[in-house]
Amino acid sequence: MKKMRAATAVAAGLLALSAGAVSAEKLTIGLASEPTAMDPHFHNLGPNNALTLHIFDRLVDQDERQRLMPGLAVSWEAVDDLTWEFKLREGVKFHDGSDFTADDVVCTIERAPNVPNSPSSFGTYLKGKTVEKIDDYTVHFKTAEPYPLMANDISTIRIISDETGCGATTEEFNSGTAAIGTGPFKFVSYTPGESIVVERNADYWGEAPVWSEVEFRPISSGPSRVAALLAGDVDMIAAVPTTDIATLEGKDEVQLSQGVSNRVIYLHMDQFRENSPFVKAMDGGDIKNPLMDVRVRKAISMAINRDAIVERVMEGVALPAGQLLPEGFFGVSDNLDVVAYDPEGAKALLAEAGYAEGFQMTIHGPNDRYINDARIAEAVAQMLTRVGIKTAVETMPRSVYFGRASRGADGDLPEFSFILVGWGAGSGEASSPLKSLIHTFDSDKGFGSSNRGRHSDPETDALIEEALRTVDDAKRQDLLAAATERAIDNAAIIPTHFQVNTWAAKAGLKYVARTDEYTLATGVVKE
Amino acid sequence: MTVFIIRRLLQALLVVVLMSVIVFFGVNIVGDPVYMLVSPDADQDDIAAAIARLGLDRPIWEQYLLFLKGALQGDLGNSFIFGEPALQLIMHHMPATMELAFTALMLAIVIGIPLGLYAGLYSESPLSKGIMAGSILGFSLPTFWVGLMLIMLFAVELGWVPATGRGDTATFLGIQSSLFTPDGLSHIFLPALNLALLKISLAIRLTRAGVREALGQDYVKYARAKGLTTRRIIFVHVMKNIMIPVVTVMGLEFGSLIGFSVVTETIFAWPGMGKLLIDAILQLDRPVVVAYLMIIVLFFIVINLIVDILYSLLDPRVRLQDQGA
């Protein structure tokens, strides 16, 4: 990671002058999913991570395309193979007026993995890392092995105060007594199920927020969220249902903001069982699992009309995918195109692999997790049936689906043969999907934890592992791209499309769409 | 009366125990909460740790015994998602649901009974026929659809009331409720109406049928012969008699208003127990689902008991029977 330095001191000074002139303006946002706590380390979950960013800052920020930016750290660099040095921003104050220093960082890193009753711990990102205070504005993070993704991992942790936060319980954060950060907004109130209110932090070190007060209201039902916007209850809503997009586009009083996400929707295929439970011969008899043959997997990829999925199922609100992340992300390959729709080629390839007669299988997918997930599974099944792979569809609620897809069969093995899933790259670069989806399932190293097809290719594994040891950015970019190319060439998984997210606001407001799907008040701008 | 209540309580206890078995096993054999909780970035160790922390590595009967042990001490388990005691979480969301159900019940009584009375007294008038036709719609239209239509009409098109959410609350006589503020009342109107529609129809039909039946009874004829005013006959004699079935049914329906406000709460983003339940089901927050169902079982039992007691107050025959027994 190259040394980063921001010229924010000047900017902060200018903004401090203009902050007094900002008028009192209230913004109300309708959220699709509700955060489960105000404690930034309680639950590693999108809605929580988005909301706590209003109150708390992180050492390393991610911009709307998840590129790393200086946050409470002004710069970071690897001083040797095992040590990362973070220089902290001086002159930053918590909402209670206390100064931000290295002590806050050290105690945050100690607390974050150890919150009692945490449903999903931040320990995942802090494993094998130790933090050390060098002086008030310098900290060192150390690892046992060279680790290039330090800044990415550190960007998941929100910094709390040594004095008020580190010893506090989750309840104290929820009640507000401990919800004291350095962020652009101050905590006002949290009423579960009802609303979360924050107010402008006039002394914010960065760009002062436009909004004097922001209220977040969870409205889980899609049609109700749209109605709440049209009725003027809220100024902006997240996650507009794709079926409502066309209607809203025609309304003058509503403005849509769209942007591609870091989430790829893909198909995973059983590549580890000789007899796969949901694959049968045309006559219903057992056959050797055809999905183990790379030609069959490629034929499936060619048989899928991605443009049709995007246009008809997703109503134009998605991008066809040819790899694990959309262009512009770190580690994507420039050499990969979206696989072209070629049903004749697919049939020929199936015949070459010895399946001229075709075979039968079932596609399993969730029906309440991704945008239009059940309908995508149906479309894929129809397309495969057209080239001779007679495909049945079975969808189920995510609460049932993910458990079965991950460890539903005997020996905690994946239960299904052919599944539809999605993956959002939280770190904002390609090692995230490569490590979890493509690398061989390996409990000891912690790789391949979501490799539900159990694809395994030693050469790809080697590329991924080397990338995860390479601190040099340019070299790591090449390694990640090479690993992606090899994985796609082997049809380890078949990406279909990238989700595009849609926000809707009343006329005059625009949202700077984020790839991490966060809804942030700081991203709502007036036109 | 005492014997009657004791017998009722014993029956209730049996129902609670049986329900705990059905509910616990029913909820715990479906799905896998682990993958609903852990971050996708979690590795195999994190997942194994989460399974152990939730106690899901134990056999299900052992999980049930642990649940029962906690339940006897008033602990129905911690929410997987919020980490708080499930009971506390539900109690926290209960006032919102109670005020919604109460308002809906009041609407049902205030609107349903007079309309039913009118339709029963003047059954041939066109207005009565209109009322009865309307009540059929109230019965047959799906709640979620009516809810969205109400929002579209009253909130989006006319802009009279807000579309979603609960308004400001105020404290009066120690009760914090949105019923005590104008903002709160404007917020509760639509969801309460939506929830009440079915009950209004029910009240209309029950009242109408009761009135029609009572008008032909000897005591009404006798009262007429005695020269009582029509007003006195209807509001004292007829009403008192037809209220027995109406009170019974409305009482029981109050339980279903509380228990099944799920759809209305979801559509109107009303922060009540129903919304909590549906979220808990979607995310497989098992302790909350189990605790919720157990609370609803208790509710029904208590309401039935109250209805029985009210019934005996309204109808002297019930009291006499019990004394005889």
C-alpha cells in the first residue's frame, strides 16, 4: 500500500469557517433493514456498519467505491514485513470533547473481538494481529506473517473512546451514554423498530454534514417504503424494489440514484462428489457427476443468457458479470469478458463431454435474500433446459437455504448440487471472493469457508495464497487478476450478474450510490 | 366461581406445557440460524465458535431441557440477533401492539355495533343492504392489500395522515402511549383501521343477527305490550341480551388482534410485537419466536378466563349453574 496523505487540514480549516453558516435542515431516511445495535462492535452486519459510521470514524475510510481513504489515520505504510505503521490524525475530538489518541485505538482493537453475546464478531478481521502504541499519534499493527490487507481489515473497525466506550456494554451504547464517537453526527436517540436520530457534529474534523438532524426509520416492507416516500413521510429510501423503479422514474417529485454494488450473483456447482444428490441421468438413473467436467461447467455458462436475465428478470437494473467483481475494483482482470450467450456452442460442448443426451438436475436458491433471486433461478433453469440439461427449481427462505447449502448433507457437507448464491466483497477487493469461494475448502487455514461447490485447483490456490502474502500493490493486483482468470477459465463458479442498488429521494436530493450498499446521510446531496 | 377458576387454571397449565413442547421443537427443527448470523467473511473457526456459543451443537432434547429450566426461572433465552433477553425484547415492543389492538377494538365496537344495530332494526332499507355488502368486503379482502390501498388513498393521494411509523408518544397516568398526542393519533389511524376492518364486519354481523333474533322474542313483545318506548326496549332490553355473544367474540378477537397484527404492523412499519415476530422468523431468531408464541398462548388463556368471568356477570344463568355444581 503506497503511503497516503490527505490535505484535509486546510479543508477542515475552511469548513470550520463555513460550518456556522449551515442552516438547520432535517433529513429522514427510510431504511430497508434495521440495525440491531448502536454498539459498533456488536454485530458485523451491513445495516449496523452503515449506521454506526455516522457516529464513529474508522482509521481507514472507504469511499463510495470502497477505495481506501485516510480516516482517523492520515497515513499508513508497512515499515517491515510484519509491521504496519499508522499515523493518527491530530486535533480530533470525541463528541464529549476528549481528544482522540493512540490509547483509543489500542483499547478499541482490544474490545472489538470480545463483545459479549455478539451474533457476529469483528474478531474475523483482527485475528493474528496485535496493536502497539508507539506515541500518542502512532500505532503499530503486527502480524506473524506478511499481510498486505491490513488497511482493508482495519477499515472495518470503528474507533470508540478509551474513557467512555471501551468499558461500556452494548446496552450503554444503545441507550446513548457510550455512543460517543468522533463521527460527523452525534447520537440523539435510538428506539428499536421505530427510529434512530442523530444530529450534526459541528466540530467534525472532516467536511461538516449538510444536515442538522437525520432520522432513520426502518420500513422493511418494500411497497410501504415507496409509499412513505410518496406520502412525504421520508425524504429518501434505500432498496427500491425493482418492480417500482419504472413507476418512480416517471414521477417528477422523485429522483432515483443507482450504482453497481460489490455483490456478484453466481452459480456454484458440486465438484467433489462422484454421485451428486440432485443430478440424474435423463431416465432418472444415477450418473457420474457431470459437473466435475470443466466442459460441462463451461457449457452451462455459455447456455446462460445474461443479458436476458438483466433485461427481463432484473428490469435492466443489474450488470452482466464475467468475473467476481465489477470493473474498477482492486484485483479485477482486464482480460475477462462476459461469457457470450451461445446455446449451440453449449450443446456442442455437452456432446463433446459425452452428454449429447443431456441430464437432469435441480437448481436450489434462496427466495428472500437477493434482488429477484427466485426468478433468476427460474430463468437459469429454463435456459439450461433449452440446451438439454433438464433443470428443476427449488427455492426456499434464506433461513433454511444457507444452512442446507453450507452443511446440510452428512458430515457437514454442502447438500445441493447446483446453487444460486451471491457474494459481496466487504473488503472491496478481489481477495475476498477468491479466498472464500474459490480457494480449496481448508478449515486449518480458514480458506474456502463459502466454497459450497468445493472447487479445488492447487494452482489457483497457490496464486491466491501468494497474493495474500504480497504487500506490493502492483504485484498483488496481478496475482489476484491471474487467480481470477484461472478460476473463471476453470468455471470454478459461474458469475451471472452484479447487483445494482437503487435509492429514491424526493426531487432536489441525490444519493451518491455506494458499492458497499451502505445508506449514509453524508452521501445525500442537494442539487 | 372459585372452583371454576381453579379448574380453568389447571387446564391452562397443561396447555402451556404442551405448547412449549410443540413450539420449541417446531421452531428448532427448521432452518439453521448460524448462517443467518455470522458474517460471510467468517472462516470455519468463527462458524464453529458461533455454533457452540448458541448451544446448537447440543442434541435438541438437551436444548429443550435447558429452555425449560430457564423458563421456570422466567428466562426464555437470549435473542440470537440482539443479545438481549427475548422476554425483555418482546415486552419492550408490547405497548405499541397493545395500543394498536386496543384502538382497533374500539373502532370495531364504536363503528360495528351501531351499524349492526341499524342493519338489524331496518333490515330492508337500502342503507342496511349497503352496510351488509360492505361487511362482506371487510371479511374477504386481504389485509395487506387493504393496508396498501389505505396508504395510497389517505397518505399518498390525499395526504391526510402519515403512511408509516408510530408518532410521538406522551405519558398519561403512568402509561406511555402514542394515543395521547395528536401526532400519535394521526399515525395510528390507518393501521388501526386496517386491523379493525375485519372486526368491524364481525361486530356488524353479530349485532345484526342478535337484534333480528331478539326482536321476535316474547320479552320484546311483552315490553311492547307494556307500553315501553322503542328506545328503552332497544337500548335496555335488546342490547343487554345481544351483548353476550358480542362481548364473548370481541374478547376473543382482542387476542387475535394482538397475536395476528403481524401483517398490519409490517405494512405500516409499526414497531410492535408482530413486526418483531416477523423479523425474528425471517432471521430465524429462535428464542424470540418461541418466547413470542408462549406469550401469545398465555394471552389467549388469560383473555378466555376474563371472558368467562364477564360472561358470568352478564348472564346470571352461568353463575347459577356454577353454584349448583
